[in-house]
Amino acid sequence: MSTPKRMIPTKHFPLKQKYQKSSRSRGPRTPGRNNRAQTRRGHLPDSSRWGTQQTLNAQQPLGAPYAHAALGPSASAPAPGEEPPHVRRAVIGPAPFPSFLLVSGADCVRRRGSRGRGTCAFPSVPAGPPQCNCHSCSRCFEVMRFLLLYATQRGQAKAIAEEISEKAVAYGFSADLHCISESHKYDLKTETAPLVVVVSTTGDGDLPDTARKFVKAIQDKTLPGDFFAHLWYGLLGLGDSEYTYFCNGGKIIDKRFQELGAQRFYDTGHADDCVGLELVVEPWINGLWAALAKHFLLSKGKEGMNGTLTMASNASRRTDPVTPESLHIESQVGLLRLDDSRRKDAEVLEENAVDRGQSNTLVADFEPSLARSIPPLSQASLNIPALPPEYLQVHLEESFGQEESQAPVTSVDPIFHVPISKAVQLTTNDAIKTTLLIELDISKTDFSYQPGDAFNVICPNSDSEVQHLLQRLQLTDRREHCVILNIKADTKKKGAALPQHIPEKCSLQFLLTWCLEIRAVPKKAFLRALVDHTGDGAEKRRLQELCSRQGAADYNRFVRDSRACLSDLLLAFPSCQPPLSLLLEHLPKLQPRPYSCASSSLFHPGKLHFIFNIVEFGSDTTAVALRKGVCTGWLATLVESVLQPNTRASRADGEKALAPEISISPRATNFFHLPNDPSVPIIMVGPGTGIAPFIGFLQHREKLQEHHPDGHFGAMWLFFGCRHKDRDYLFREELRHFLKCGILTHLKVSFSRDAPVGEEEAPAKYVQDSLQRHSKQVAKVLLQENGHVYVCGDAKNMAKDVNDVLVEIISKEVGVEKLEAMKTLATLKEEKRYLQDIW
């Protein structure tokens, strides 16, 4: 629904209310848009075009305009380069530039509130660059280009880069936007424009796939130290502080740029997905415009610059480089909020009092939830993100027997279709978590792996969830129709392109099953878009709250932290009826799920093992039954017919009934390997399913020792942990076998939920406790014998705790301060002697 437009007489134009930008959005999470809105030729600001920030008062009718501008009567189109003499233009300037008012005709109201007189020098539209110096007409805004690159794994960096590109227009800049992998579209060796880079991090500090080729090229050791001396750049890194190598993708590129002589025109930003990317992303983007303006000002000189640079805030006069923190403070100065001054203050106060009383009565009897709020949020004025511009046009056509595309996922790596040859339950039925082992037959493929490698499983969405979504969208009877996508001819989205993860000639059922992440946590931009497709006033208001700055806490609690998805939203807001095109614009690509190889090809030729827990979780926001993980739930259902109990089954038994094939692909970045020298001692730390790669290590070492009986092999320590000795002690018999044969020299097992029996010493509760009990041996292996330590498993708790214990062990056993111990551990990481495979 479009917002009704309300005309306000020109004489009423109060400039007294604040006009602020929106808060965070997540995960994906895309920062709110806050671009400039400009009224022209008698129309209110078109927020879908300019991405303006809108302000909504709780006491306003839900259909009322969010922002009001003083407008004169409509007029015929002016001559090119001229403004109608009787039309006023209101310009709402976003941070960090103060808002300003331009009065057309002979009056020129200059920015920063200083008024001057001048006449536009453009009675017509001549060819060539602008020559006017009035600094107020639209012809005076020279578009300044900068190169904008993004390196993304799951689409977050791309979304932020697109956000920057769209906002740039309102500030007089032009972003030349490219994926960093598209090296044929840009050339940094000859680039003269400033460079802005947005880089994500995947895994535990790995570069996104799209950046691998680029980083390999710039890490060429033959490049001279001044290779990028001509390059000025600003970089925004995305990461998660729950992982050891926080924002490592961005740090790798940033460090190499510095080594090659590139200079920063803007300080590097590191956004943390653990607490919310937007806490850094939004102020970083806000400050970018002044930093760019300053760069152009200094590089071209004041005399050659036009009105665009005069919009830069006082921050542009700071010493280089500009910092996003200081700009964020300055960005709050001079912001506008336009109000309808025709209403008397007494009337407004009276209405507010009545509304407040009604609201208090309504919310007194319930707690906040996904679908409803309580004061003060329910009575607050809201700052909501701009409406994202629509750009997809969707047609559903009957297929008439046409062959459907069966390419479920686009991948830079090859895809292999392999049968399941065995499935075994490794835990007892009364275990808290159910763990399965699956064996894949890769003998008829070219798929190869080493112990410690990981691979991707390409999985579909739950069929029941897809059917429910089709029913909710009233598209069940068209599920077999072919989906035809086109870019809208009148779209305002810059650089709009068809989603690459949606194949041609696929059915709607196939699209929702294999292509879209329907479980994705909705970003605030998605919530904002849903507002205009929601009929009920209360539901519309709640969606506005959830995507607003004021509703950030509720968004975190009921959407992000609760892992709410599209189905939860549609259940909580029954009057919301989004079109299919909106879903295709906002739902990300369904990602394959990575798993560690739990076998050795020497021990199991032509086979590949992996293990997983069947993930189950409830919904804190709706009454939906327990959900299973997208991939683990699908795999568990897939192997039900061939699943064996938790006993060691023969291969022949497993081959009696074959489950359907699944699709897998190798993961390109794998460093979690055994040392090349088998005499090097290793320490393995892997509780729960984190033991998977170490089973492959042990199997591989057993075969190596069989083939080289006279060889020298280093010690192998394994620190394993589980809840109960009799319920979820994974691979117990296999580990005893390796220990008996001398393959595994030390096995230390922790049981976190088992109580000690009789007077025996209480066993170590967690793997980090067991490490501490053997601190002398651990320090000796790492520091005296040049050993390697491998950690696999949970990133949030276990990996951090193990890291802290290793620091304590080094500090204690070597007798150094904690800081020095941390440096020693960092050195082990640099030498690839401290490796992590965590999630």
C-alpha cells in the first residue's frame, strides 16, 4: 500500500523536529536506508526511490504520511535546467550532512544555513560538464565515481555493498559496484578513483569463495612494495567474534593493501555479527560520505569542486583518515523532521492523551511477543527504514510438459550425486541428542578427500514447510507452474539483476524447495517491505516497530535470537499477504551445509563417512512444534529405511537397501590436515561430533603404520568429551581399538553429566578441564617437540574455553605473563600448528 500524500501550504514549514535514521537489521541483517528525499514538481518525497528515512508517530493514523514537506501548487514541467518559479523544494539531508532548504527562482538558499543570491546558469541543457557555480541547482552536482567491491559468501557483504551503492546517489557520488571475483570488470593497477571494499569472513577466519582468486593474486610475493601506492581505499570487514579469527577475511586484504603501499582515506571498520553488524555498519556508512568528500576535495582542490562537496560536514576538515565513530556523533546534528503545523498543540496533546490511555488499557494484560508490543514502544514515534525498491517481475506460466531445470544450486565447485550405502545410529535412544553416521559410496565418482577435509551437502527445505508456505501464499494450485523472472522496467534499484541462484524454467515448487532459504532470519528491510502488504492496522504497526530503531531490542529478542523465519511472520501476522516477487527479492539462496569427513580413503576405499546430530529446536515466538535442522532433519528422514541401531554393522548389511542419492560438493578451503611429517606429535581436542575428523586421522595413521612398520610416528593425544558414558560415547569401540594397537597413545575422555561412582576421583567434566590436568605434557608437546594441536567442535563455548586454557598452560609452564603466552599461541596459529575446525 502506498502512503497517502497530504498537501501542506507553503507558508507552514516548521524545521524543528528531528529526523533520524533507522537502527540495525540482521541476517542476515541489512542496515536501514537513510538517503535524501527531495520534493519536486509538487510531489511528496518518493521514499522507494530515494531510500529516505521515515518518521512515524504512534498517535498518527496508520495511513498518514510519515514525513511532510511544504509544497506549492502543481506546475507544468520547467525548462531543462530551471526550477518552476513558484515551487519550493524541500531537501531532507541525511547524516552527516545538515538538512537544507532550496528556494527556487532567483533565490538561492545555500547549505549550512547561509543564504545568498544567485541565478542558475542553465536556462537550457547544454552538452558537456556543468559550468554553474550557484551550488544550488541540480546541474551543479558533479557525480563523483568510486569503485565499490564486495566479497561475499552468503550474500551479507553484497547486500551492504548494494546499500552503499544506492545511498551514494543521494550524496552526489556514483558507485561502480562489482563482486571482487569479477576481475575483468575493474583494474586496481590503473584505478584512480577511491576504492571501497566490503569483505565477509566464512568458517573460522576463512576468506569467502569469491575472494580467493583476488587474494591469491595480490599475495604474489613478486609484487613491489609500491604496487598500490596510487590507491586510496576504505574497507569494511564483517565477522563474528565468537570465532577466533574475527573479521579475518577483511584483515587479510587490509594488511596486504598496506604492504603494497595503498593508503586509507577512511578508517577500517570491523562489524561483529555476534552483537549485530549494524552497530558498526550504520555509523561506518554514515561517515563514508564525508570521508569520500574530503578525499575528492583534497585530491582535486577546492577551486575545482562544486556544490556536492559543500555538503560535506565539518568532519571533512579533520586530519586524515576520517573515523566512523566521530562522524557518527556529528551525523546527529542538523537533522530535520517535518511536521504538519496546521494542527494546534492543544489538539495534538489531547489526542495523544486519549491514545495513550487506550493503549495502556489494551496492553496491560499481556507480555510482549513477536506479534505485539507494550509501552513505551507501543506508544513511541518510530524511525523506520526506507521502503526497499522493488525490482523483480514474476510470471507463473503453465509448463505444458516442458522439462524442468534440475540444478538445485549454483556452485563454483563440481557437484557429485552419490548413493548412501550405510546409516548407523551412534547414540542410544535415551541420549539427549541423536547422532547418526552416514556412509556415502563415492567409488564411481572423481570425488577425493583427505582426512580433515570438509564437504558440502546440498539439501532441500522441508516439504511440509514448503506446502504450508504455498498454501499461505494462496499458490498451491500453481505450484507446478514455471517461474518466469524479469527486471521491472521502472525499477529504482540501481544495478538490479536477476538472482543467480534461481535457475531458468523451474517450477514454483522446485524454487521454494531447492533455491530459497525459507528458514532465513528476516532482515529489517524485509520486515519493512512486508508492512505495505499487511492489511490490519495493529499488525502493520508491529512490523514497523520491529524494523525501527526504537524496536531494536524487540527485533533482537523475537526475531534474531529466536531465529524467527518467514513462516513465523506469516503466522503471527495473518493479514500479511506478500507477493511472490517480494519473497524472491528478500529470501537468500539456500546454502549447502558443510560436514567434516569422518573417515580415511585408505581405510575405507571408495567410501566417505560423516556424522551429525539431528538438530531440534522450538520456536520462542509461535506455537509451532519442534523443528528439525534443514539438512539434518532431511537426512534423518532419508535414511530411516536403512538405519541400523548403535552396533557395528557389516558393509553387506548396509548395502541391502540403498537410500536415495544425495548431492555433495568439495569445499575449496581445507587446512585441517595431518602434518606432512608423521613423526610430529599431535594433540586432538574434539567433544561430541567434533571427533569426526580425528577418526579419519586415526584410520589414516593406522594404514600408514601398516604400510611402513619401521617408520617413526609421533604421539597422538585425543581429548574427547560427551555427556554420558553409556549413552553418547561416540566411537567407543573404535577408540579402544586404536589405543590397543598403539595408534592412539593417549585417550582422555570427559563426561559432563555423569557423577563419580563411590570414592573415585571425579573425572574431568569438560575437555578443557582435562587439558588443564595434563598441562605439563601439553606444553611439552607444543613447545619442546614442535607438535600440532587441532580443535574441532562448538565455537561459542568450547573453542574459546580451550583457547583460554592453552594460554594459561603456556603462561604457567613457561613462566611468562599472559600477554606473552597469547603471543606464543598466535605464533602457533601463524605456523599452522594450532588449527581449528569450529562452527
